[in-house]
Amino acid sequence: MKKRVPEFRTEEQEREFWATQDSTRYIDWSQAKRRKLANLKPSLRSISLRLPVSMIEDLKVLANKRDVPYQSLLKVFLAERLEQERRGVTPPVAADSGNAACRIPAPGRRRVSPPPCGP
């Protein structure tokens, strides 16, 4: 049977406690479940990304229809695709959805030669 985790009055007390204790004596990690901490503000990093002008214009049109900034819409699109990739569920790519040579290969596949994509 696991020990009961004590009540702490402050974060400092809790920090000191866990710095000196083995958590496996208190917590059965085999029963642990992943949780998303929705109220935590994620750390952000600025990046520079070169996109075709037409793609940016299309994104701005879609964002305007949804009444959101285009950069926010781009983050939503990226987050949705990352989640699909994590689950292993990727939608088929339409034949006319851009330069096929520039598409990222499916997991487990690799390109034979570099794609003829712009800078």
C-alpha cells in the first residue's frame, strides 16, 4: 500500500518535500494518465517561415471569413494536423492542392531526391 501524500501549506513546502522523497512510495505511476493542463500558457517562439504569396492570400481570405487573424488560423491548422499525425490519421491530399513534389512524405517513407520547391 502506498503512503498518503501529506498536505502542504505552501508550494515551497511541497517543493522541499518532493526534492527529498521518492515519489514511487506515494504514487502508483503504472496507473498514471496523461492530462492536458489547458490553463497553462504555452511558451511561444517566433519563427520565420517562407510561404508562397498565393498561400498567404488564401489563408487571409479564410481567416477573414472566420473573423480571426490569419496567423491565429495558421496555428489552428498546424495544431489540427499535428494531432492527426500523432494519432496516425492523415486525410488524403487533393490532387490539385499545391505542388505535389513539395509535400512531406508519409511517415516511414523518404524522398529519393530533393523537391523542386522554391526558396
